[in-house]
Amino acid sequence: MAPAREVTPGTVARIHAGQVKFNPCVQVVDVKKIQSNPGQSTGQDRYRLIISDGTHYQQAMLATQLNELVISNQIETYCLISLVDFICNEVQNKKIVIILKCEVVDASLGYKIGDPVEYGKAGAGGGGGGGRVAAAPYQSKQEAPSLNTIAGASVPYKPADPSHGGGGVSGGGYQSNPYGGGGGYRAPAGPVVRAPINQSIIPIGDLNPYQNRWVIKARVTAKTDIKRWSNAKGEGTLFSIDMLDEGGGEMRATFFKEACEKFYPILEQGHVYTFSGGKLKVAQRQYSSIRNTYEATFDSNSEILEVPDDKNILTAVYAFKKIEELEQTPPNSTIDLIGVVKAFSPLSTITTKKDGREVAKRELTICDDSGTEVRLTLWGDKASNNPEQWENHPIVAFKGLKVSDYNGRSLGTMPASQLAVAPDLPEAHTLHHWWHATGATSTTTSISSGGGGGGAGGGGFADRKVLAQIKEEQLGFGEKPDYLDVKATLTYIKSDPDPWYKSCTSPECKRKVTEQMNSYYCEKCQKEMPECAYRYILSLSATDHSGSVYFSCFDDHANVLLGKSAEELHSFKSSDMQARYDATFQEANFGTHIFRLRVKAEQVNDEQRVKNTVMNVRPVNLVQESRDLIAAIKAYN
């Protein structure tokens, strides 16, 4: 495959705005030798270039030490060069770029990129910031092969409907957008502002805090829920959006108090607006994946108007990392990732310590063609919405994931994180081909725990072990716990004595309480309570074809296995409903599940014993199990 042939959009506009501390890629559209004057002592020829960013062209002079690049035909008409070091001088009211150092990126393409005009002339608009404009090669009579029919891929890749967020560009790039959009124009939901007249749109990449008045046109690519805040200065509400403009420039914007109330019902993800009356400040990069030095705040006097979607702004831009690179990525970084969903856990909930809210949670195991997998936690609506979308190993692009160093490396979504299932991206087509050719049956290395695939998420079919391997491989005797997936059948669940303990009623605590005369006391919370809660601490035996092993199972997962809470079973027993109590255990027995186990040797009475703790339990998907078995048999043959 030929290398991408691209120029940096907005280069000429940025140079005219005084920016020279960047390294753009431009096309040379003309080279002319300027003869030295006879009276000059140097007698050296000079070369004048016309450089283009695909939209505008600009006159430039090559420093004499670079003449050899022209003489040796490295720099020629329609070649691409990277400006490593340059300055901009004004001569007779015209700006001239002096190229002090450059590198030839690509030889002559044989054609001109775009239809550039002189900067400042009629029809010449502003540039963009930081993205790339793809070269448009001459059309060939022979059509290029479709990405849906890559050689060797027996299963065609079917991208999602672009209106559902599948469109975008990877690598921070920019290109024409046949798929982007995500919803056409419709009238604003409320009286936002009057339409600005003769406004001059500024690329996001050209904004700086010293500009007093500016207008940008951008798509809202992400929108958070409203949050409440409280500190010494007072309290209030806020929400944030991520914006993307036509040049590929991105920026985070936040709305506080009155602005939050005014604009939250109006701004919709996927729609295009013009924004003015905002203020810029240095961005807090730890809270955002947006690669911009600045972020904006808007107040209730800001002007925001929904405008028709001309499809020139993408739905997202990505800078993907391979999973194998995450081990060298600093914790708390924000990254973009694309991969195959190898496995996923059932939906669960946790209770936040701060305010006692229940938050939905789902674990995914994501792998890619680097042969590596990582655990990714979805939170909130991203975890609970469309659970069926995780079936059948979809390819998903994630934007704005937070990197954690807990148990190796793991990832988690943030409020403004974005995901696109089956996106129409080159990387998605490549992953689809890899997965159906070799990936589905190959073993991947987990970076999410010391023992290979830690945590509650669970690994894929190829990573499963049998129970006998716990003893054979001496799992649990290392410095860190080992984690593994097994498919096993329950053969015994201990029901006597009571398989629960009396715990604190606080959802954040769950500690065992001490029973007093007419109350219960929690040592951790240092408080007395009239009632206690009942939580499982279950002991059970599970079997597969290789042997049997005892597991310990706590409240959340025991609820899944028994189908009833410890509170319900306690009420059966205390109400003399022994038959219903016994039937609950009998119905759960001989059920087959996929268990995620934490295995660790512990010291008990001067003896080391291996403790197997259930970290997750999920039902067996018979259809997917059959497909995985067939694929494994084919690979074995």
C-alpha cells in the first residue's frame, strides 16, 4: 500500500496569523530559479517556490544552503515537503516565507492537490488546525478494490450506518466526509440567538487567549450529563461538550450555572453550531482526551446558533494506540483505541462512596492485531445501553479512554468518552480481516493483571482453562494473584450453616456487624443500627471434565447463581419455609456457567491453601459457544 499523501490544512492561514512554530507538510506547485545580480558578491542563484496547503498558496524562498535539493531534483513541482524551520518576512506589503530547513516527504505526485487560491483573495477561506488534507489522486478507469472484500477475508465487513456515529478519521487526520453528519439540520429547539451577519469563522486551531472576539463553527461530538459542584466559593451546575471543526481542530467547552441551564437543552450531540462570546483558558488535559492547549467557557450571554449541516465536518477524529503500547503509556493518560470485543460481562452496578448513587458497570475484554488484550470498563449509560451490541465480537472505536495502572494496565470510559460500533475506518477493515483470518483462534496476551487477564471482565474462549490446570500450573503461588476463566457445572452449594453474614446497612460499607441486645454495631462506621443487612458468603463446588474445585462466592455473584438475595433466603428460614429454602439451592445445582476466578495461595494455620474466589459469573451463550468450538476445531485441524 502506498504511503498516505497529505498536506497540513490551514498552513498558509496560520503563517499569515504569525505562527511559525509548527512543522506543516505542504505541496510545491512551482519552482523558479532567480538569477543572481552581476553585482552581488556571492553570485549564488536563489530558488523561489510556490507552496500550497490545498486551499491557499504562498510564495516562499529557499535558503541557499538548500539549493542542492532543487539541483538534485529532490524538490520539484508537485512534490511534498515538510517545513522543519522557517520564518515569514514582509516585503512590499507581501508575506514571503523563508525556508531554512525542510525535508522531502514525497516525490512529485504528478498532480496538484486541491484548487488553491492566493490567501486573502475572494473565495479563500480560513484554514484548519492540526489535521491533514488527503491528496485526491487522478481517477483511474479501473476501480480500487472494496475494503469490504479484502483478500483472504471470508466474512464481509459491514460498517454501521454512518448516522449512528460510525464516520470519522483516524490518526488525527482530515478528509472529505461521505459518511459523517449524524443528523441533518433542523430548527433550533429554542430561541438561542439571532443569526450572526457577515461573521468570519476562525479555525479552532488558530484560537488563542489574546483574541477578544471570535466565532467558530463546529460539530458537538460529545456532551456530558449535568454535574453538581460545591466548594468554598459556592455551588452550582455544569456540563461540557467536545467540539470538532472542518479543519480537524478539537476543543472542550464548559458551561456553568445560568449557561448550563440555558444551553443544555439546546445543544445536541452530532449537530453543528456557530459559537461566539466564549473565553479561552489553558486546558486541564487530565480531564479530557482533546489534544488542544486551550479550552473554552461560555456564559449565558454567549451566542450559539444551530446551522445547516453541510457534511464538511466529521463526526470524530482519532489518534489510535495499539494495545501493546499501553504498557508504556503513563497512568491517567487519555487515549483512543480500536479493537475487537473478545468478551463482555453481564451488567452490574456499584454504589458510589461520595453520594451513594448506583452506577451501571460492564467489563469488556478488547484485543487487536498486536496480539494483546486489555480490560475496559464501561460506566453509566455506556454500560447499560444496547447490551446486544457487544455480541458476536464487534469492532469498536473508542475515543477518550482513561488509562489505569491497576492490576497492570486497564482502561475506563469517562463522561465525554465516545464509542462507535462497526465504524467505517481503514483500521476497522484491517481488524475485521485479522479477526476472521487468525485472530479469533489465536492466543492473546493480557496486560490487565499479573496472571493474565485480571479483574472481573473475563477473557475469551481461547484463553479458557480447565480446573485441573489450577493445580498443574501452580496458580496462585506467585507474588500477585492469578486470574482465569473456566466453564464449570455446580455440583454442590453449601446451605448449612447459614450461607450469609450480618452486615452494615450502609451500601458503602458492607462490613460485618456485632449483634448487641436490641441493635447492631458497625466498627468501621462507628454507629449503631436497629437492623442489619444479610449478604452472601457462599461456598460451592464446581466440576468440569478435568476435576472438581471449591469456590468462594460473595453477595453480587451469589445473587446471580441462586436467583434470590440473602435477605429472601433469610426470610424463608425465619418464616419456617424450609422447603422453599432448600428448593432454591436444588434449582441452582447442576447449572453450567462461565466463571472468572481469582486464585491466590493464603496462609492458614501454618499451611498454604489455594483460595479460588469468583470474580464474575456469566451464562453460557450456546450459539456463540458452538461457533467458538467449531473455530477451534478448524484451527486444530
